[in-house]
Amino acid sequence: LRLVSVLRAILDGEKAAVLKRDHHLPLSFHRRQEELKFNMGLQRLQHRVRQIQAQRDGPTASLQEPQLKTEAKASESELSTLVLEAVKELEAAKQQVLKRIQIWKRQQQLAGNGAQFEENLAPLQKRCENLVEVHFQLHQQVMGASAELGAELVPRLQERLNEVLSSLVRR
């Protein structure tokens, strides 16, 4: 524990020295890191939506044999799992966007006291637009797969999707 505390003190000292020399470096680095994290999450979410589409298109063959019916049931279970994971990832991406909006609002408040403030809303707007686009694609897939997902799951998914959109619009 003492070794960890010594290393931490050394790293804190180095961080302070870097901040003193070039005070804007960490902020831009963290912004870039956050942007990359969001873009990766968005790409993962788009991939999930494509997986759902492929899953929906796959089992459309005739279900005459009992083995095919069993495979179709497994496929429906897999589809519902994919949809639930996609909705969960959409909610996580929404939280990232809302966090970024909150940071922007706080920076705007601090600008009233003389702090530097980047007024460019284009990156934030692009995030929101991309998220809404994926939201509508996912909503379309859920509505298209409502027969496979079941009557009890679809209303819950619609409610969660509506909550994502309404919280983005409200904030």
C-alpha cells in the first residue's frame, strides 16, 4: 500500500507538471477519448441493429419439419436477446450524450465568470442526430419483429425506446 501511495504521489506530481506546462492538453485529450468511446459504442449499436435485421431475415424459410420449428424457437430467443442488448446499449449511449450535454451547460455557466468556453454545438448535435437515427432503426426492427418477440416484450421495449427519445428531446 505504501508503494502504491508513493507511485500515486509521483504520478500526481508529473500530472501537475504537465498541466502547468500545457494546461489545455488534458482537456482535449479527454474530449477526444470520450468522442472515440461514443463512436465505438455507436458503431457497436449499429452492428447490433444489422444483426437483428439479419436474424429477422434468416428464419423466414418454411417451417414444415419439427427440427426447423425448434430452430425457429431458438432463433426467436436469440432475437429477443439481441434486441434487449441493443436497447441496453442505446440507453448507455443516451447517458453519454446527456452527460456531454450537462458538461456543455456547466461550461456555459462558467463562461459567465470568465472561463474559456467553446460555443461550437456541431459535435454535440451530430451525436444527438446519430443516436436518434439508430433509435429509429432499432424501433423499426422492434416493430417489424413484434410477432417473433412476443406480446409481453414489445410494450416494454417500446416504453424503453420512447423513454430514450423523450429524455433526449427534454434535455
